[in-house]
Amino acid sequence: MHTYAIRAAVTKTTGHYRRPGTMTTYCTGAPTDLHANTGKTRRMCTRCVKAEQRDRAHAEEVAAQHAEPIALAAELTEWERDLLAADIDPTPRYTTADENAAADTEARYAAQLVTEAEATDGTWRGEWIGQATADGHLFTMNPDREQGALFA
């Protein structure tokens, strides 16, 4: 832990601890220098050391009270044990732009098919398209008729 000197001190050889999140010391509340004097200190302020130890012990007690218990292996569900036992490849898989574009195109096509199927499900349009012949044509035309007869 870094030590700091009081800002107005002449020799700056006594190390003080700062209160966490402040620029003041534990002992007097005096403002400290911006930079640590850890390498220059010849002695430590006794009041700062005792106060810092008290704060550290209190923080450890609070952390122990709020710590969540670690689950034992017997308490894990089957899927959690399978997940822990799975062999995972730690190397990341990078894709190229072509692979990303192909995957994007495939995903868009699948979404379009689902959207169209949902839009025509249970409607006259869906029934009409469902009655189309297997050869892929929507209309069956008699070969003895002319094409214009369809619109007459």
C-alpha cells in the first residue's frame, strides 16, 4: 500500500495512509501530496497504521458476511455437471467476411420463409397457393386453348 506525506510537511519522510477515496490521512485528516512517497519514508505514522488495520479488518468481516456459499458438486444439477465436464476449445473461432455474408443471407432467407408462411397461414391466399400443382405453375392451362383465352 502506498504511503503519502502531509502536504505542508517540511521533510516528508513520515508515511501516512490515505482514507479510501479521499486525499486526507487517517490520523489528522490533513490533505496529502498527490504523489506517493513510499520510497522516501523512514517511519510510519502509528495512528494511520492502526486506523488502516481497523478498517481493513472491518471490511473483511463485512465481505465474509455477504459472501455466497460455493455450491458443492453433489448439489449441482445434471446439466450443470455436464457443462462443467464438457471439453471446451479455448481458441476463438474467427470467421471471414464471406462466411458472415453467407450466414446472413441464409438467416434472411429463413426469416422470409417463416414470415410468408405465417402471413398466409389460414387465409384464402395460403389455401390458393397450397392448391398449386407440383410442377411449379400456379395455373394449369389446357394446351388446346390459346394463351389469350385465359383473359377472355
